[in-house]
Amino acid sequence: MKAFQKIVVLFYKAEVLSEEPILKWYKDAHVAKGKSVFLEQMKKFVEWLKNAEEESESEAEEGD
């Protein structure tokens, strides 16, 4: 379980996973038993994804 976050990050960097499924899993798809572990491990990465998405949207708007 502790390696899950590292695996997800590797998949993201290798472009195996996009941010959409990661954010969906973080928000919706987890079993109660492992939910707190999953959420804690993924918190920083998900925050980074959300910030990166907001920054890219801002840059796109500025480019128009």
C-alpha cells in the first residue's frame, strides 16, 4: 500500500495515466478499508495536479 503513490506518479510521468482518472480515483473510487491510506498518500500529488491544471488554464487564457 505504501508504494501506491509512487506507482501512480511513475504511471503519470510515463503518460500511462492522465490526471483525470487519478483525480477521479482520489475523489470517488476507493474502498472504505483503504480509503484513509490512499487519500493520505495521494494528497500532495493531487494538490500538485490541481495546481498544474489551474496554471495551464491561466496560461491558455492569457495567450488568447
